[in-house]
Amino acid sequence: MKKSKSVSKRIRVTKTGKVIRRPMGLGHSRSNKSSTQMGRKKLNRTLAVSPF
């Protein structure tokens, strides 16, 4: 079965098995976003932890 290329570009698996994604809204148009909003978006989000 093929991997989904769109998903593989958006998420990654760390060495410990966590699935990490980047928050949305960081590509462009940052000038109309508040600094608190941008500060919250700096952190990567954990989707799942692998049981292995």
C-alpha cells in the first residue's frame, strides 16, 4: 500500500515514536495575526504516541 504523500509532508514520527504536526496558519499572512496567537502556534503539536 502506498503512503499518502500529503500526510507524509505534514506529519513526522520522532525517535521516541511520537507523531508530530506543525500548527496551521504559519505559511504566510502573519502580519494580521496577534503576537499571542503566533506564540501559541510556535509549538509543535503531538498527535499520538506509538506503543512500540
